[in-house]
Amino acid sequence: MKHLAIFTLLLLLQSACTNQNPSIVNTAKADKQTIEASSIPPITLVIHGGAGTILKENMSPELEEAYTSKLTEALNVGFAILEKGGSSMDAVQKTIHILEDSPLFNAGKGAVFTNDGHNELDASIMDGKTLHAGAVAGVKTVKNPIDAARKVMENSPHVMMAGQGADIFAKEQGLELVDSSYFFTQKRWDALQKALKNEQMELDHDDPNNKDKKKGTVGAVALDKNGNLAAGTSTGGMTNKRWGRVGDSPIIGAGTYANNETCAVSSTGHGEFFIRYVVAYDIAALMEYGGKSLEEAADYVVNQKLKEQGGRGGVIALDAQGNYVMPFNTEGMFRGVVQEGKEVEVLIYR
Ligand code: ASP
């Protein structure tokens, strides 16, 4: 009897030593992560910097390095917040803030131009614990639209504010406003001239043969120490969009969604499709009502539903267990992840 007890103890000890973290199964590099429901959810931050015709042969090593280091910086900033016990909302906001300040991405500083040569910015943020959300659309002077989205959520009775009213609200809230010239970048201006010549809205998503088409909408989803999810998205929209056009990024349920019961999602792609297919919420609904896993739900929406209709783009999605996926149906998507106990990973191509 005594021997049996010792033997059992030894067996238990051995399995604890040889299999230190049995609940985490890294299924395929960084593009997805499968975690058993029984384990303590690891704090996690997943980001994207836009999807589109992003091909290695069209990218210089310098540009690739610039994207990789900016995405890494953003992940480090956001993850430091989570590591200190900060909220997923703060992590999402501060991460997006970094990307908005970089001219590399189509958000904040690097925003694309409308048909009439202006920049109109959209952003949204959602708290998966409370289902509170905030968004701004078509703002022209707010340096960091994600901050304005959060202010709408926290300091107004509304969910979305648009146009001049949103710019004025941001000013009243003490946010930094800039002259519209701040948003000028030669690269985005040239892209507008090209699009005007071809009389097309945003060649980026719709013409895979167009060599220099890259996206740059930014988004983040996070899971904090308390098990709360959050999601946020920020964009300049689509090159050559008609002024006043609003895409999916500021629309809760299309570009952004977070609910602790299901998942946090941030989208990037041809916004008109993402609005009509209510992409972010559809993924959550497939989990909630359809019993699908995060991976099944996101894959179905991006690689079947959207793809069959010609809706180009992708999403990042994260559930409350720490499972994440980053499916896209374009040639590439700037994306990255950092999870407790693991290294930062940044990916660009398929
Ligand atoms: N979804 C954004 C929009 O349609 C653009 C993008 O993600 O590239 O405004």
C-alpha cells in the first residue's frame, strides 16, 4: 500500500516536471494559438497594421525593417501595460497611439487622402467587460483619433460622434489637435494622384495586380490580468474615398467588437464589405450562438463569407482564454502578437 502511494506520487511529480505547461498548444507559428479552457488565461496583445497586396518582392529590406520595428515597439508598449496589471483598454489605446503616430500606417499621421485631398479619420474602441464603446468618424484635426473614441465612450452619453462635432468634442476634452497639414505624407498624396488618374477608390484591396498597394489601418485586441478583453481600430479610411464616407473601422460590430463572453476583434479591409457582413460581430455571434471556436468562426467569416463576395481584408481576434487568430484573405497583413511567457512575434506575409 505504502509502495503504491509512493509510486503514484512519483508519477505525478514526473508528469509535472516533463510537461510544465500542458495547456498551451502552439498550433502554427504565431498566426494562431490554442489554449485549453482549464488553464489561467495568459495576458495577450495582438495587433494589425492593415491587410492588402503586401508581397515580399515589393518590399525593400529597409521598409520591412521599419514596419517590423514599429510593430514591435507598439507591442512592447502595450504589453508593458498589461504586465503591470493595467487594463486591456489602456493597452489597446496606447498601442494604437504608437501606430497612429507613425507615418508608416494609414491612421493618424500616415492617413490616406479623400477624393478632394483631405484626411478624414475614423476610430473606435470597445470594452469587453462592460460592452461600453466609443467611436469617432471623419475627424480632421484630432492627432490621435483612438483617444477621442475613448473620450466619447467615457465622457459622453454617446457611442459615436462624427465630423466637426467630434473634433470640437475632442478639443473640449483636452486632446491634442493639429493643423490638417500634420497628416500630409508624400506617399499617401501620390497614392491619391494615382487613384484619381485611374478613377478608382482605393486600389489597395481590390486589385491584387497592383504592385505597390499596401494597407495601413491599425488595430489591437488585448486580454488583461483580470480576464477582460478590449478591441480598438483606427484608420484614415480608403484612398480616394468620397468626402464624408465612413468605413467599418469606427462601426461597432463591423470594424471593432469586444465581449468577454466571446472575443475581441479588430478588422482591416474593404470597409463596405465589412459593414455589410457585420464582420467583427459575426465572428462573436458564430461563437455565441453557433458554438464555433474562435478559429472556426474567424476563418469562416474571413476566408469563406467575405472571400466569396470579394471582400478583401483580415481580422485579428482573441478570446478570453488567450486563444488568438489572425486570418486574412489578401496577400499579406502586418500583424504581431505577444503573450505571457513568450517572445514578441511580428509577421507580414502569408
Ligand atoms: N477598413 C478600412 C476602411 O474601409 C480600410 C482598411 O482597413 O484598410 O475604411
